[in-house]
Amino acid sequence: MRITISEQRKYKVKNTKQAKSLVDEYLRHKKIDIGGFEFGLPEVHDRYHNWNVPIMKAKEVIGVISVNAYSGEINKELSTDSSFLEKRANKVIKEIKKTSNKKFEYIISNLNNTIVQGRAENVLDKLPEQSIDMIFTSPPYYNARKEYSEYETYEDYLDTMREIIRQCKRVLINGKFFIMNSSHVLVPRASRNESSTRIPVPFDLHQIFMEEGFEFIDDIIWQKPEGAGWASGRGRRFSADRNPLQYKAVPVTEYVMVYRKKPAPLIDNFIRKNPNPDIITKSKIEDDYERTNVWYISPARDKRHPAIFPNELAEKVIKYYSFVNDVILDPFGGIGTTAKSAATLGRRFYSIELNENYVKETLRDLNKKQNLLNNNYQYEFLDLSDELERPIKKSIRHVLSDIKKSGVDDQKIIDTLMGLNQHNDK
Ligand SMILES: C[S@@+](CC[C@H](N)C(=O)[O-])C[C@H]1O[C@@H](n2cnc3c(N)ncnc32)[C@H](O)[C@@H]1O
């Protein structure tokens, strides 16, 4: 017969059931006011020989009560203080009331299919709050070489991306999805004596998404065939010399990062409360969907644009994160891959692109597609190109970085800001 550790050690409290019952008795006897509660799974702590019993309120752990495994007595030093338990229980109840009082409102956008020639920062400003159901985009490439870049510095680039992500958040419906495709940027070596470096753009963008109030949902890896990576030149040196430390992996992946706008109502609301149940049936996804977060898709090539993503990628994202008739926004539209895929899948589209030629190509393709699909969709073209001027908006991070670069140390900045704050309080 198997002897349990509790039996070997001759514990008085031999199992989770006994531990829970002792804690239950203690909480009731002490009249600790936390209303209805549940237990989490008790665990034995080997060092102190005690049972830690988690106390849960509405599925959240609000504290732990510790029971001496030898004596069965409550170990107060290792337990959450009763006043703390009460405070946390009240907080959880308040939160529940707050969310259940907020009635879920099903928003149906009245935006029509639109192609805009303009700068995303300016165009987004004109869109109504919560008018977009899903965003899929791939941001402009950051070129580390100043002469090719419209951005002064990488910080400048990130500030622009932050501004656009912030505006996208405003126009996106609460709880809906923003999917961003990006990859690290390879900065080629400037001379034979230097090595190339990489800028982890997706990770910096991720930081911005978190700071701007999005919930992180998934990191999907878009994997391309191996041949696609060798063109970057990375890994060639190692392949020839085979010296340790020179190893560099050939990049064959890009990130497809998935975020959800907070506050985020339960997904179930978007399904059960849709006023048109027919749309839910029409939007169901077929059996051959992607099971894992690694998607094998060949890259797309088009001589009209150097950095398009494949239709297959756009179509998967649109199918998995939107319903038929939803409005799909791409703030960096390029030659309209997102818009065209949205049209194919019976979604509405809103595509913004600053380059006139790319917009022309998008319009040309959409017209062709209209005939091909015999699809009776209409679209509007908005020319906002007179607003192509780049707005200069510096973020606090950027300003701080400039001050630091000029040699002022952190403490001095903190002291000055604290001083200003005290001044304002007076
Ligand atoms: C990576 S490409 C997107 C390509 C697109 N996914 C496609 O398949 O055609 C990024 C696009 O953003 C455009 N762009 C750059 N800055 C922009 C801005 N501030 N507003 C609007 N478009 C911008 C560029 O001209 C470029 O076409």
C-alpha cells in the first residue's frame, strides 16, 4: 500500500480536505467578514511543515491561511491578516458590481468601404470613436540609415508609431482586435570592420501596445521557407567560416502580434448579443484552420510595392478576428492587401496610405476585383493628401532622452519635476 508523505511524517493534518475544514472552522469562529468564499488547492510547505490554504473570492485569490501540519493549529504569522482578507474581498465585490452594471452595448459601425490617400496620424483623427471592428497592418520599415529615413532617430519612429497606435485605440470598438505584423530590422554593417546589428522592432512596439492599454493575446510566428531568409545576408559569414561566436541565425520569421482593446467585455457578448445571428453562422471558420501559433506562409512579391504581406496572411487574420460585415482598418494600407482580402471575405474596409502610386494601384485592383467577384460593393475614395505634413509630436520619453543626452543626470531631472509638482500643489 502506498504511504503518503503526511503519513510518513506523522502529520496530524493528513490531507487537503482536513486542512480546508480547519480553515473553514477558523474563519467562521473568528467571524471574518468576507461573505461567500471558496478554497484554492491547499499545498504542503516542506520547510515549515504547514498546509497553505488559498482563500478565493469570485475566482480570485485574496489570501492564504496556514495550518500547522503537526498540530492542526492556525499559524498566524504565515497567514494573511484578517483585515487584509476583508479589504480584498470588498474590492473584488466592488469590481464585479462595476463590470456587471456596465451594460454591454453592441456597436454596429456605419462606415462604408473607403480608400484614403493621406497620413494615418491626420486621417485617424477624423474617424469617430469606436467605429472600427478590427485592425490589421504592417508598419513602415524603419531605416537606420538617416539618408533613407523620414525619421530623425529610432525614438522619433517609435513616437510616430505610438501616436498611430493611440489613435487606432480610440477608433477601435472596446474589446476588439488589433493585429500588427512586424519584424526585426537588420542594420547592415557600415564597413568591413564593423558587424551588422538588429533592432527588435516588434518588442519595442509590444511595449507601446502594453503602455497604451491593450491586452496581449497572442504572438503568432509567420514562418517563411528557408530560402527567403538567405537574401538578408545574415548567417552567410558563419556558413563559410564556421567559427563559434560568429553564429547568426538566418531570419525566416516575422511576428503577427495580436492585441485586444481594453476595457474588454467578454467575447461571448459579441457572439450571443449580435442582433443578426445569420452573421455568426456566415462567419464560422472551416476545419482547416491554423492549430498552432506558427503559420507557414510563402512571402508575396509584387513589383509595385517592396513590402506587401501575402493575401493568405491577411485572409487568415481577417477570418479569425472579425465577423462578416465588420469594418477592417489598415492605417498603412500599401497597395491594399488588407482591403482586398476584406472585400473577398465580405467585410468592409478602411484603408489609409500616404503614397499616391500605392493608392492608385489599390483602386485599380479593387475595380478589377469588383468585376471578377461580381460583388456589388461600392467604395469611396478620399483624397486628404493636402494633409501629408508630418505633425511633430514629441513623447515624454523622447524629451527625457534628449535631456539625458545633453548630460543632465536622472536625479536632477527627478528633483526638478518633483519641485514643479510641489509648486503646482500650492
Ligand atoms: C509595410 S508597408 C504596408 C504594405 C501593405 N501591407 C500591403 O500589403 O500592401 C507600409 C506602408 O505604409 C505607408 N506609410 C508610411 N507612413 C505612413 C503614414 N504615416 N500614414 C499612412 N501610410 C504610411 C508606406 O507608404 C507603405 O506603403
